[in-house]
Amino acid sequence: MGVCSLATAFRQSAHLLLDQQYKLLLDTWSLGEIQEAFSLILEIEQHTNFHVLHPNHRQHSAIPHLQFIYDRLQKIFGLRLWAKVGQSLPQNETISLRCFRNLQALELLHIPVTSLKALQTLRPTLRSVIIVKGLTRLSDLFIRCGGDKAGEFAWEQLQEAVLAHNSLHSLDHSLSLLPNLKILDLSHCELEDASALEYLPTVSLLDLSHNQLRLLPRLSPTATYSLIVLIANNNLFSHISGLHEMNNIEELDLRDNVLSLKEALSPIGALPHIRVLKISGNPITWDLNYRSQIIRQLNPATANHKVVFDDVPLTGQEYDEVGMHAVPAGSSYSPELLSSLSSLCSPVNPISPAHGLISQPLYSPEEADLIQLDPVDSQPASLVNDSAPVSLKNSGNGQPRRKSKKKRTRHIAITDPDNEDMDNDSIHLADSDMLERMGVPDPPPPSLAAGPTFTLPTSESFTQALNAHTLKTDMR
């Protein structure tokens, strides 16, 4: 777009450019062209100053249009800057924001923060920052101000920081420079550790969804008091220890975590102002009566206002059950319960149920050493679930696998540690159907397995069963 055409578009949209509800949308290439054109009338340095024009430039037809564009850019409140597909910035190339003197809302899409210049001049005025896929460390934004390499300085006016879809992995102390922040969005940031949120002075809405967090982060006392909305769905929370301190929360989203016991949600009893609660997608919801169990753990004060639980408002009968089993306000888990809940999200044991099932190992470590799987079928789940019907087994992608008509034989070598001669005469048995016909009892299902209490059959029982099966075959 030429300078004249751009100036015309600016004149037609002048009322919108000066409206705080609108943002100017520019790609990096267009902004570069505009700033290059400004060289006809401006000298852009640490402060932008007009200078005496060369006589050949005084009568240039583009000068009035450039002056109008520059005047409007200095007054706009919002800017959305994005990089066109296939037009990523060359290495070491920078983007200057010096012509935006009054900017209050800045949005960057697919632009590295480190490529920005003059960002530190906007710290006194910016109220909202949105950065998508352009940030790897918070300190690059809040301390260094991109390519300015500035020092620590408070962002006094900043109230909203949407930093979703960035590869952050962890946070840092630069959050302490945001004294008036109200909204912080850290969703889809691959976070594994959010403990640095304790540096955050204040926040009203905190979005930690779609990360890899196992522990609910602790906040500073002032942020704990000011927090109203906590969005923490799609993480790895097996418990919510510390939530009882955030007793001003009105909306809590814990969907799609690994909360498995009703006791894990006992801290919600310390939230008297809760109005929206979401826990669907957790193992605890597999219980048909989970809704009633959780409602009974709510704070009794929630019966005085409307509450929506998993997108369904509470009924009159459910309001009568509110608070029946609520824990005292301010209490948290006992050390024994916290240890038990934390173990539910520990790394998977090599001899353990299929991924997604919560149960104890079928075999003790000593018994597991006696069992050797065929290399072809050496998946951990195949050992645990052999006693279950094939139709209930996992297909490996999370979906149930249908029972195959073609029988598949698994060979398991079982040795008796008390009989040294057993090594040379290992008994190779067929699948569970063959074991049943031979009279060998099935091991308990995974949900009832008690580990060390399961006893392996002795060599004498196998010999008797094998002889009985041979006799039945001869009689037939």
C-alpha cells in the first residue's frame, strides 16, 4: 500500500484509531516500509525529533501524508503486530516501536520479543500485553524489554498479560515488577514449574490451563486474597493442596486432571464464595454418585447463592446437601493423605496397570523377577491385564481394542525359586483360556490386586494340572 493510500485509509478511520476499543493491525513488512518512509521527514533516535529537511525533500508530495500518518501513529491506543507467513524476520533484524508514543495495548503474533526496540519507552503507558509464540523467558519481556536490554523497572499501568502458547517451561522473579496486574494467562506454555508465581504481587484471574503442572502454585498473601478466578484444567494435579488459602475464589476450573479421590477435593470446603466449579474429566467423576459427594464437601455458605457445578446449576435437593461433609475453613490435607494423593501421579512403575488405570501392582517385585515375557509381547499392560477379557484391553492409543477372532498365544515362563532343577524344565503355558481349562486359577483383576498377597502356583500344582489336562485329552 502506498503512502497516499495509507494516509487516506487513516483519515477514513481516524475516529476508530483514537478509540481505545480498537487496535491498528499491521504486519512487520508494512511497518518497516512506513518507518523507512519517515526518514524523509524524521530522524528516529532515542527521542523522535523533526529536523531541517533537505531542499529537495521540502516539496515532496508525500510529505503531508507522512506527517499525517506519523501524527496518528503517535496517538493510537492499540496495536496488533504480526508476521506474515513466509516473512519471518531475518536474524538480528529489529522492529522499532518508537513512533507509538501513546500505546496502551500491544499484541504480538509470531514475533520474537527479543527483536523489539523502544519497548522500554512504553512501560509507563502499556495496560495490556498479548504475546503469542514469541517468548521463551519472562525476563526477556518484563526486565530486558526485548532488544533494549533494559534493567528492572516496574510496569505500573500493566493490568493484563496474555502470554499463551509460548515455550516458557518455568517462570521467574520478573513477575514482581507487575504491581497492578489483574489478568495473567499462562495457558499452553509447557509449564512444569510455576513456583515463581509467589513473586506476583496481585492477580484476579489466573489461567494455568493446558500445562504439565503437578502442584498447585502458592501465591503471595496479597495475590491469594485478590484471586477470584483460577483456571487450571488439563494439568496433572492429583491434589489441590494450598487451595484452602485462596478463599475468595468464585470460579474454579479443575477439569481433565488426575483427581481420583473425593478427599482430594476437600479444600473446596474453605471456599465460601464459589459460584462456578468444574471437575469433569477427572477419575473421580467415574463414580456415578460423585456429584452428590462433592456437593456435600462445599462450604455451607455456598447454599446462599447460585452455584453451577459442571455446567449444571444445583437443584433444590442438592442445596439441602451442601456442606454436610465440608471440612473446617482453613484446614488442608493430613500428611498421610497428601502423601497418598501425591503417589497417584508418580512415574509409572514398569510392572503396573495400563496407562490411565489407577490400581496397585498385580505382582510384588520378588514375584515380578520370576516372570519373563516373550520379547514380542513385552508391554507392561499385557502382564497385568492377561486375566481380563481381551475386549477390555487397551489398544495403545487410549481406545478399547475389540476381541480378535484369531487366537493369539502368549508364552510365559514361570520358574520356582525353591526348585533349582526347574530352570531346565520351564513350563511354557498358553494364554488365559488354556490356563482355565487346565484348572489353574486366574490371578485377581487389577482393581483388586494386592501385590504381595498374590501367591504364584507351585510346580506341583502345575504338574497336577498338566496331568489332568492330558488325561482329559486322552479320554476324548
